[in-house]
Amino acid sequence: MENRFKRLQSEFQVSYRYEVFFTKHLFALENLVLRNFFGLQEQKGSKKKVLVVVDDGILLHQKHFRESIQSYFESNVTSVQLVKNILTIPGGENSKNKNEFWELVSSGISEYGIDRHSYVMAIGGGAFLDMVGFATAVSHRGIRLLRVPTTVLSQNDSGVGVKNSINYFGKKNFLGTFAPPIAVFNDSSFLISLDDRDWRSGIAEAVKVSLIKEESFFRWIELNVNSLVNRNIDVMEQLVFDCARLHMEHIRSGDPFEFGSSRPLDFGHWFAHKLEYLSNFSIRHGEAVAVGIALDSIYSFLCGDLKESEYLRILRLLLGLGFTLNFPILLEKGKENLEIALEEFREHLGGKLTLLMLDEIGKPKEVYSMDISILMSAFDTLVNFR
Amino acid sequence: MENRFKRLQSEFQVSYRYEVFFTKHLFALENLVLRNFFGLQEQKGSKKKVLVVVDDGILLHQKHFRESIQSYFESNVTSVQLVKNILTIPGGENSKNKNEFWELVSSGISEYGIDRHSYVMAIGGGAFLDMVGFATAVSHRGIRLLRVPTTVLSQNDSGVGVKNSINYFGKKNFLGTFAPPIAVFNDSSFLISLDDRDWRSGIAEAVKVSLIKEESFFRWIELNVNSLVNRNIDVMEQLVFDCARLHMEHIRSGDPFEFGSSRPLDFGHWFAHKLEYLSNFSIRHGEAVAVGIALDSIYSFLCGDLKESEYLRILRLLLGLGFTLNFPILLEKGKENLEIALEEFREHLGGKLTLLMLDEIGKPKEVYSMDISILMSAFDTLVNFR
């Protein structure tokens, strides 16, 4: 009987560490980044395996990509053993929609005997990395993941973060885990073959993070608009580096696995998610984020927080970068979906609604509700902005 | 170009904390354990939900179990909102074999709007808790899990641990995550209706943990053999408490998410897994663990580490508790599967083989290989033991 109200308590910390390498031509024989990385990982007594999984979109631009990976490992890497069969799986959002894709990764892990001390190397865009990351995180309760993001958006944002996901029950990112990678390899040579929309789309996250983290980075983007529009790769490398740096600083110093209510990196995202959905994902994530940033900046101005000159700078920068702020679907269905979008975002986060708005460029503030009539005005200003 | 070898590093800790409550008749109206727990969890500004998922085996013994849960919440709990529809799902190993079962939990989470700050309460045996835990850990990247284990084995071992899993590609526990619960409620009244095999089976983990952690607990079990065989519930409560305590101490002080090679709680398990499989799971986990413990104790003796008197105490205790050490399938297929079992265990753990053997009762030692001829002799001693 004396057991009736006995209790035990457990409390512990789990440590995570990962590195993000910035390089060019990761699989060129003279590039030693991967060789050195694996050299440091070597452990006596057992040879680890590496299963490589490639987004098939890459093969459109680099027909012999798999062969170059095989040559690299053959020539440069003795400390781990490459699984001969390099898996190729379709990328893009659709790779997150069906079990068959993540199951291909997990069945590769099963079939080739990839254990918890071996590696899966995922090479592809953000959605593809989400999907491979999910399969990798749940197989054997977590295989070591190496990410090689191939788009601006994945190199500066999701690819250096700690999440993975697939879509389920028709809901975006319904299944997923928090699972940091072991390392990320950002290879800028992949960015050269991106189409203009993907090149531009990734810049939205850099604008976002500059607005909530670092005014000097915002000014740097303003100064480099033309170079970015003209696809200067050196400038893009710098943008990716600084955006990744701020993103990682935020994760490290905050609540990495989001146990609390706030998700302060999601500035401009509550409406972006809805807009992507309304467009049936024909509007890309970064394009929708640009609209979301614009809307929340106008709202911050109309609430009396952000100066007029500053919200105008933000909108002009977005237009200067080539973003569209008045998509037809936005004009047609945007306004009636504002409140719905807000509620869906609250549900997705869980807990009470917590959003970021701007006091100044580089200085965010948390808010816990939005004034719907001010929001409607902000929307009108947005779609009529020239 | 100067970016070529730039790199960033991220390093952070994630903190976990959970409590295990020991009680009787958790849903009796006068039992305040759950009421007090939810009272402390209350957060201003939002009312959390609780989705309860019940192992249908419980309804065989308690026909009105769901109604008593509903009454309890109605009368006692104002700080959270119970989802009216209590889900009932088959328990046992089969609940981990098909997508349809974990999907029932996840679709409940989706349908009833359970967010990351709301709760899933899983009530059932170990396999059932593994399955619900998996669904809960991957939905919205992790819903808060409350476990109510209903068997000896789940109350003293898996239910107070940090893992979940389902079977996939025909492999046991192939998919899963490390995800500590928020709280565990060990209600001894569930143990009364267990059949003798399940009652006994759970005791094997207590013998195991005593052998590798605490000699005084081993002696306590020896002293209480008759009470345990005669199903004295007070003695069983004490056994469950001490086994859970040692298990949790181990997780907390070791490598909770098993990033390293060793898994020092797995004493006696390398062969137990194979034996379960060979018997097509007609031999229960604890019954197989008892055989595994016996085998490794004899091996430790034959290696010159464990004294003869000590290995004899261990085998006599297991027989005294009613465990069988010479199953027909063991005689028929055991010996030829020893080496295979060892290799499969290494693969499952990943990295190099790491096993525990015994120097003394309560004093384990790590070994990194086994001598096959000594192992064969140990097997012969085992199956001929009287």
C-alpha cells in the first residue's frame, strides 16, 4: 500500500553537434572536404557504410553524377565503404506525398545493412531532404544523416536545420521528427543550374532572417540586389553562408526541438503556408514567403510599430529581387482566407498563437493575436502596391 | 572563392524530464494522481486535449473501462479536455506489424486536432505502447505521450524507457524513435488479471537488471520467490518499483539515445531475440530473456569469470520462478543459431559487437566477442540443466 503514491523522476540532457561545410564541386577528385570528413569519423574495429540517395532532378543536369560519386569514393575515401547501388528517387514536394518514396530509402537501409553507426547521404532539394531525413530518422531509430542540399532554399534554411517530414492524411509535414544531421555539405556549384524561380525563391528566407535577426545583413542584400538578379554566384555564396549562419545561431540558442509555443523563425510564414496551398503549390515556398513578409511588414507599419520608410524598403527590396506580390490567386481568394490561415497556423504550432512582427528592420516583437480589420487593410495595401 | 572551405558548427543540448507514478486504480474517482498531474500541467490561454488510446485486451477484463475513464475526467479533471471518442486498438505484437494500427492513432491525432502541446494517453501492454508511442512521436514531430503500462514487463522495463517502435519489412522494431514520455502511470491493479505466463515473464527483466546493477535486489528476489509465484501483489509492486528505478537510473546516467556502441541493459538479450523469433513469438519476451540470462551466466562461468555457486544460484532462481530453460525449439534449432544470433545482434546495434557478461552477481563486464566453442558448451549445459 505504501507504494500507492511513490514516484520516480528521470531528467537528462542529450547533446547534438553538427558541422556545415561550404564548398564547390564536392565530388571533384581534388576536393578533400568529404575525404577529410570521413577520415575524422573513422573508428577502429568496424568499417562504416554510406548509402547515397540522389534526387533524380540532378541527373538532368549531370548525367554522370552517380559515376562521379563512385569515382570519388574509390579514389579518396578508404575509411568508409560506399554502397555500390546509388538510389535515385524523384525529388520535389511529391516525394513527400507517398509512402513508396521514403520506403525506398528505408528498404535500402534494411537491404544494405546500414546500421546506426553508418551513414545515409541525401543529395537533393529541400523536400527531398525532408523525405530522406524522415526515413533515416525512423529506421533503426536513427541512422547518421549527411545532407547535400542542392537549392538555395535548402542550403540556407531547411538543409542546415534539425527537422524532417513527409506529408500524410493530405496534411503538409504531418509526420516527421526533430533529428539533426551529422554534417551538411553546401556545394554552390549545384546552384548554377537552378532555374530563375528557384534561384530567387531561396532568397526570401535570407530577407526574412535579416529582418528578424540582423539589420546589417538586410542592408547587404539591398546593396547586392543587382548581383543577385544577375546570378552572381560569389554573391549568392555569401548570402547562403550568412543566412545559414543566422538560422543555425537561432536554433542553437533557442528551443531546438520546439517544446515551447513560439517558433520565432517563422516570420511571414503563417500566411505563406496558406498561399502555397491555395495555389496548389504552383507558388513556390520562397515566393509565398516573400508575400507573407510583405503582408506582415505592412501590418507592423499599420499597427504603428514599423516606420513607413522601413516597410517601403522591405517591399521595394522584394520587388527588386523579382518577387511577385499580387498573384491572381491572392487577389481572388487571399482576403477570405486570412483568418482561416491564422487559425491553421495556431493549430499546426500547437499551444497558443505566437507570431513575430517587426518593430524595426532587424528587431522583431512577439504578438499573440492579430487585429483582423488592420490585417484586412494590410492585405489591401499589399495587393495594390506598385 | 574564399568560401570554399568555410564552415559553421552547431552544438546544443536538449533537456528531457519525466515522472513515473506508482498507484492503484488510476481511474477510481478518489484517486487524485491524474487530477494532480494535469493540474500542474495547466497553462494559461489554451486548454489542452487528451486523446486516450486503449489496448482492447483490457476490455476483456474491464467491460466498462472506457466509461470509467470518461467519468474520471468528467469529475476530476478540469484543466484538460478529454476527446470523447476513446480509441480501442488490438494490442500484442501484431499491433506493431501493420500500418493500419499506428495510422489509427495518427489519424485520431489529425482528426481531433491534437497539437504538440496536447496529450495522447496510451493504456496497454509493451508492444501496444511501442506502437502508440511511434505514432505519437512522428505525428506533428511529437505529441506529448502519457503511458499507462498494464503488464509487469511494460511497467518495469519498456514502459518507463525512452523508445518506441513498430515492425517493418518483417524486422522487429525496424522503425522507431527515441522519445521520452511526459509521464508514466504504473497502476498495479492491472497486474491482477494477467495470466501466469505474463505475470512471470515480466520478472525476467527484474532478474536481469539485478544481475548487472544491484546484488541486493537479486537477493531480495531470491527471498521472495514463493510470494512471486503465489502472485502476492504487494511483493510484485515492490519488484516493479525497484526494477523501474534501476532501469531509469541506467538510462539517465548512460547514453539515453544510444549514440555509442554499447547497450549495457541488454544482458541476456542477444540470444533471447533469436529464440523469440525461432518460436514464431510463441515464446514470450521475458521467457526468452530468462533463457538468455541462463546461457550468458553459464558462459560467464565457463570463461572463468563467474563463480560456479553464483551461476547455479541464477539458474535455480529462474527455475524457481517457473521459467522453462529447455523449450523444444531450443533443443531443436538453438545450437545452430548461436552464431547467427550473435551476428544479427551486432547488426541491429550497429558498430562493433558489445555484450555484457558477469564477473559476479551485480558486477557485469563488457566483452567484444564470444568464444564459440565455450558458447557451444554453455548451450549444452543449459539444455541439460536440472
